[in-house]
Amino acid sequence: MDTPRPAGRLSVGGRLWLSVLGTGLLALLAVAAWLEPDRSARGTHRQLGLPPCTFRTLTGRPCPSCGMTTAWAHLLRGEVADALRANVAGALLALVAVVAAPWLLVSAAAGRWVGWSPRSTPLAGAAVLFVAVVLLDWIRRLLVG
């Protein structure tokens, strides 16, 4: 029989999951900081040995995620305007990672949510808003170039 946890405490599995997520985000941020942003705002990922964007290769137009790696690399250098030009959603996602990584790790270490306890309704709203930003920014990049 399982021993009940005190209210507000995270399970061992939950703490492990938060540790993995926080560490993963820190790793992504470290890689982004190491990468040199591509001047064209669409080739930074190639430094990781990845191929060119298939969508762009086939259509000549950017895909919704074109420029995200570049946005992360710019944001980690404090080049916010360049990050937003590369990909608005990517810049926002990088900013979320900068805030979320330490929060997840501190919460895992404390065994409880620190500062804020996530709820599904606000997270779902944030996800819908993020998808809207991705689509609106993609339309902007399709129209502007």
C-alpha cells in the first residue's frame, strides 16, 4: 500500500520528471548559446549536422519553424530584436525555456512547486496562444520574405 504524500508535495516520479525536463531545457539553452546565429536567419541548425529545411527546399518558402534555432541563438546573446526577426515564436519559446529550466529544477529539488503551481486550463490557453503566434509569424514571414 502506498503511503499518502502531504498535500502539495511532488511524487518521486514527478520530481524525476521535472529534473529531466529542466536539465533538457538547460541543455537546449547551452547548445543555442554555443551556436553562431546564421545571418540569413535560417541556417543555424546546419551547425548541428541537420539538413536544410525540407519545406523550404521543396517550396522555396519558409516553414513555420524556420528561424527558431536562430532565434534561440540570438536570444541567448541578448539580441532580442534579431531573435524576433528570425522567428517570434522561437524567441518566445527560448524565453520560456530560460525561465522554466531553473523553475523546474528548483521545484524538483524542493519536492513541491515553487512560486506557481501549473494548472491545465492556463497551460492549454498558453498552448493555443503559442500556436496562434507561430501561425501569425509564419504568415508575416511568407508575406515579407
